[in-house]
Amino acid sequence: MGVSAVNTGNNFLYFLVSLLLSFMWLSGLFARLNLKGLTIEIYPPKEAYARKKNFLRVRIKKNFFWGFLYRVKIILKGRLSSEELFFKIAFLSGEKEISLTYIPENRGIYRIESFIISSIFPMALFEKKKSIKREIKFIVFPEPKGCNYYERDARRVKRRGKEGLVLGTEEFDSISEYIAGVPRKFIHWKALAKWDELKRKVYLEGEFPGKMIDPLKLPYSDLEEKLSCATYLVLKAILQGEAVGLKLGNIKYAPQRGEIHKIKLLTALALYETEGEPL
Amino acid sequence: MRQKGSLYREKIEKLLVLVSLLVPFLCLYSVILPKLYFFSLFFIGLALYLDFKGIFFPRWMITLIGFLFIMLFFLSVDLVNFLEKSIQTILLLLGLKLLEKKRLRDYFQIYLLEFLLLAGVSFYYTALWFFLVLIFQVFYIGFALFFHLYVEEGEVKVMSLPELKIIFLYFGFLLLNTFILSIIFFILLPRVQNPLINIAGVKNKATTGFSENIRLGAFSEIQENTQPAFRLAFEEGKIFHPENIYFRVIVYDTFDGKNWSRKETEVKPWQREIYQRKKGAWGKIYTNIYMEGYLPSLYELIFVKEKGEIEKFSDNVLRWKGIPEEMLKYEVYVQKEKVWEIKEDLPEEKKNLYLQIPKLSLSIIKLSQKLKGDTPEETLENILQFFSKEGFSYALKGLPLGENPLEDFLFKAKRGNCEYFASATALLLRLNGIPARVVGGYRGAIYLARGKYYLVKQNFAHSWVEAWIKGSWKLIDPTPVASLSILRKENTTFAQLKLLWETINYYYIKFILDYDLKKQKKLLGALKSALFLREGEEKVKMEKSFHRINFKEFKTWVKVLVIFTLLGIFLWIFWNRSKLFQKREKKMLHRFLSYLEKRGYQRRENEGLFELIEKIRDPLLQEKSLEFVKIYAEYYYRERKFDKEGLQRLEECLKDIQRLKLK
């Protein structure tokens, strides 16, 4: 068309060619602006299990103007496999949160090393990409598979007559100094209101001695099956309020209750005999 | 089962395509052959109907037929019909495209074909309305394309009104900037003096105007038309009084009693006139009254620039012999003094032409004898007096149109338009042996000060007489002055708006249609001189001291630049006002977090400060950070105002953290 314009001297053609040229130039500029001011935060799940549906929360924010036609690709690298998670956002005004589902194949450390945001805005003449490097690691625990060994232990304890406390409850003992990371249910809110200080509650340890699980002694040939069963047992114990411990080779974890302890045990199971470093 | 949202989306997409076709089809109406036009209309209508019904042709078939159309084009095209064939082929391809089941890329192709159609049609129109329609269509196609892309790429089923509004505004902003930036490209794109290969050809449309044969009364038809006939712009602005200007278009030399015709065919070569710039003025005439090619000229004309395209006859009539164009422009050089005659020797053989008389009634002959004077000037005076004494009046309607129209005019009706007065005068002069001819043209103009040009409308068409007396053709206008009433500007709002539109139209012609290599060079030259000072100027400017710089003295472009820069700074401050005018404690917290971030501890969204510190491995850094956070929390969580002491303590903590080495 440009050649026709020069050839004929038709100013309408010049006008049309000018429009096309300026649109092409401005498209590039607007496409860049479309990707500017974007921040992405990825929130891995606190508990993720292999071969189970997990959710990865992604929060994407545009700091100025609006954003259009985004394609976001997140590369998830596991111990033995790699997966790409992909989603689209047609229109972004301010902030948006998306939950991505994924089913990790294996236990262990999963990494998100980078993610790519691209867009074909405004007219699909080209695709602008922006790669953001961000190291996010999270642990995928072994797949919990049901097994019966816990109940056997429970029956044995009852026969000894040590019924002890009702499983799942503890008795309040005292107030202590606040430690960062303590779950909210352990914060003494009355103390905060009264004295303006953060304190934590301390409970009596149950008389129940707690369970020790030794996954390597579980009657399965496959290590993964053993670990899956152990995961199940840990989860069940914690759910029932029992103290549970773990013995993995030479490492022992004394029986305790609570969420933090659960995560500690599951982490140990997840990372057993993997190359991954603890987080 | 398809969802409801997607059904609506498909319907909207089809509707967008349908509406987009309106403009090209409206513009094509007078461009292509009627048969082809209606066939295309039917074909495309059928394609749209099938589309709405969900009936589509296989893609391979469409592609094959399209290929055949293109082959046909190449086999039948030549330089003469290139444009016409191109438009026909694009139209057929567009119809084919509509028969396919559409995906995103198909919509892109449809709009591209429409765009090419408009490009082709642009050779046939020059009017401002077409230019505005072109802009509208480009904007429409832009929005439509984005809509298709948005719903398909974004997999959008439902759109909220605020979302639609934002899309419209944001994309509209992009298109607006496209339009603005295109002005720069338009100015800078390379141009050539002459087309390399001429493929464009505009059919010479017959409009109302002057032809070589004109019957008495025909002028009235021209005078009914209020459209602009042409525009004349002088570099120096207003040179002549608008009511006094006579524009010669054609000269009639032969009368048969009812019709005037032109027999003169002798072309006078352009001579190398030597002119003095001081006495003359350059002007440009823009005309679209392309009737047999005769062009408006002035008595003050010295010569024209386009000597190659314009031929001059021996009676000083100009005709365009170049490639016909809908909007013609040519440059004229004229004397600044008003001229009412053309000095010329008249050879004997030419005299006979201008003394030609048809078969006339006795009464007219007797009248001519009665009006004869001792000298040609006296004869002329007698004729003019005759009209005024006998009460002849000017009229546009109820003109004598019988078998002897002139006789009826002179003895019965005594009223007529300028043709009757001019014909009668010329005839009476010829009967008295004075060579005379009737001139067809325009009298008067409207001077538009805003655009600095003269506007001449079709209803200013006029005829008068030239009589050869004492070695020159003298301008004689026997028509009563009442005919000048049409020149009086109407003061109604509507009339003023019409004139405003006319000025916009003129600017459009001048800056867009008429923009060429010469203007480009001139503009770039002006830009260059604005940016780069010449030697003498530089020295003078350097001598001015700083405190004497007056903003008013700066060139306009500098003022604009300063204003935009200040605006930019203001916008930046406004945009970042929360950061710039932050409270001191907020700024300190911000610094604290950035120190930690540099050391590898980034605070996540919704993460507490204490939680953040828990992650710190370096015991010294953790200690210092904890100290900062405790002080901060003391004030913040208790909603106490940060006093001087608190801020000082925070500052000290920050300094300690800053001193810790980065690992």
C-alpha cells in the first residue's frame, strides 16, 4: 500500500499507510505498558500431597492502568517430573487472585523458578513476553494411603487399662511468653486485652505416651508405599489429638501433638532419601 | 449444548461484521458497474444469511475459488483497468470469506479486505465527508478487531458494563494516539514529483458547468446549484475586493438565435513571460467543476505554473489537457491591479467570427440602428442606457424560452437573466459592426478571512460581454446590479455554520488533499530553520543575558515543549504523591523493608513483621531488626502518634542495620 501511495501520490493512501505505521508503532508501546507494573505472587499450599489435587494460589496485580489478554505460564519442577501450569486473564484491573489446581506426581521439593507472562495485546501482531525469576519452593508430602497399624496400637493401650484422657483434648496448664509462629489458638487473648502483652497458653502433655511410627518397618516392599502409609498414620494421629513421633533410620522425632509437629514429620517423610534440602 | 453467553458472543461478532460492510458498500455505489454492485450485494447478503443460519462452505473450496478469482484478475488486468479490477476482485474475495465458518484469523482477513476496498475507493472520492467516513471506518474496524480478539483469546463469555467501558476508553485512547501520530507519518513519508506508473484513472463525471454549447436559459440550471465551484487562495491573502472579481471560464463566439457555441480552436503557446514579483501575486485555484475541462481564469492573469497541463486558446480561455482528476488545482500568477480588459490585436479573419450574426427579425435590426452612436463607445453607452431606460429587470424565473427568445426578451418580457442581457448586448454590438463575444464564468466571490481564501459557488455563474474597442477586449456587464444580491453573505446561524464547514473543508483540501512533495520540502525546511539557528542569529541570541529571557519571545514550539514538560512533571508528582508525601514513619518502615530485601528477606503479602524477622538467620541482623520492629509495634499497634523520640530511636536502628555488611 505504501508503494501505491508513493506511486499514485494519493493522499488518502498516504493517510491509510500512516495510520497503519503509527498503529504498529504504538502497538509495541502499549504492549510494553501492558506488561509493565505487573507483580505476581505465588502462594504454594501449606500442605500438598502427591497424587492429590492441590491448589496453587496466584495473585497478580497491575500497579497502573489496566491489563489485557494475559497468558501466564508457571513451570513447576519436581523431583522426577516437570509440569507447566497455564492460565489466562482477559482483563485485569487492580488485583486478581486465581487458584490453579495441579496434581503432583511425586513427593519431595517442588520448585517454581520462573514464570512467564505474555500477552498478544493489542492486536495479536506479536506476543510480548516477560519472564520473572522467582524461586519458590514447597514440599509435596507423600500420598496418604490408608493402612491399619494405628488401630492395633490403640487396642493394645486399652488392654493395659491406660485409657488416660479422651483422645483429642488437652488440659490447660499455664501461660508463657509468646513465641513467634505459635498458632492463633494458643495465644492467650485475655492476657493481651488485660495487660496488652502477647502470651501463649501451655497445655498439659497427655498421659498417653504417644505413637512412634517407623515407616521402614511397615510391611510394604516399596518405599513409597511405606511412606504413604506412614503419612496416613501421622495424619490420623494428629487428627485424633494423639501425640505421634517418627523414626526414620537414625533420626527420631519424639511424639508430640500439634500442627507444627505434623508438618515437621510430614516434611521428613517427604524428603526421605531425596536430594532435596530442607526449606 | 452451547452456553447462552457464547451464543450472544457469536451474534455480536456477526453483527459487527455486518455493520462494518455498510460503509464500503455505500462508497462503492457510484464506483463500480451497477450490475456488479448489485450482484456483490446479493452475494454478500446471501453469505451473511447462510452465516446466521449456520451453513458454511468447506474451507478448501473457498480457498480454491479464491485462488481462481486471483488468477482471473491477473489474466484480465492491465494498467488501464488495474484499479477497477482490483476493487472487483477484493469484493469477490470478501464475499467468499463470508461463506466460511469464522475463526479469529478469518475476522482479521475480512476487515483487512474491507480496508483494502476503502483504499481502492479512495481514488474516486476527494470530499471531506469521505475522509471523515474513512476515519470512522478505521476506528470501527479497530474496535471490532479488538473485540473479536478479546472474546476469543480471553475466552470471555460475559462482559460487565464497567469492563466494556474501560476497554472502549483504553483502546479508544490507543486509536486516538494512532490518529495523532499518523499526522507525523503523513508529513514525513517520502513523496515523488510525478507518479511512476499511472494506474489511477477517475472517470470524468459530468457536473453542472460550462460546455461548448449552451442554450439561452441554461445558466439558470447552473445558478440553482449552491455547491462550491472553486476556491482561490492567494499567498498574500485578500488582494481583490470579492464583489469585483470576474472569473472567465469560456467564451462563446457563435449564436444561432437560440444557442451560443464556441468555434475557436486556436491554441496560443505560452510565452516566457518576464514578471516582477513585486507587482504580481501567486494564487492557487482548487476546482472540481470539470465540465469539458474549461478552467476559471482572471483578467489579471499573467501566467499559470502548470503550462504542460493547461492549454491557452487565442481568446485566453484555459483548458485542462492533463489527466482528469476530481479535485483539480493549479497555480496562477496575477497582477495586483484590477484589470477590466484584455489588450489584443484582432486580425481580420478573427473579426468576422466575432461579428457573426444569425437570421434575425426586423425589429432587432431596427433597434440596433436606433442605438447606433457616432463612436463604438457611444453605441455601447446607448445599448446600456436602453436597458435601464426601458425598465429591463433581472429575473431567474419566467424566462422567455419560445422560438425567438431574444426578441421576446427585448420587446415583450423585458426581463431575463444575465445570458439574455449579455446575448442581446453582444448581438446589438455586432449589428453595429463592433466585434463582441459572450463570456461565461463567475462573478464575485465570498472572502473567508479565517482561511484567507475566496469561495466561488456555482450560483455565482454569470455571463457578460467582451467588446473589441480600441485595440482591447473590454469587459461589459449589462446585467442589472440586482443580480449581485446572491453575493451578500447571509447572517443566519445556519449560514454561518455552513461557512464554517466550508472553511474546514478548505483546510482539508489544502493540508490533506493538496499535500505534496513541494509542501513537504517547505515544511521540513521550516522545521529545520526552527531547530537550527543561522550564524547571525546565534550571535545575537548569545548576547542576551540570562535574566532578560522573556518567555513570550520564545518560539511557539519551545513554549509547547516547556508546557508539556511541566505537565509531565506535575503528573509524575501526582502519580507518586503517596510515596513523596508519605509520613516519616512509613518512609522508615519502607527503608527497613528494603534493607532486609537487599539481604534476601522479602516480606510477603499479609506477612507480619515479627514473622518476617523469625526467618532471619543472621543473629545480629535479627536482633537489630527485632529492636526496630518492637519500637514500631509499640506505636503502631497501640495507635499512638509517632513522636520525636520514637522516630529518633527508629532512625538509630535503621542506621545500625545499614552498617551491617551485606552478605
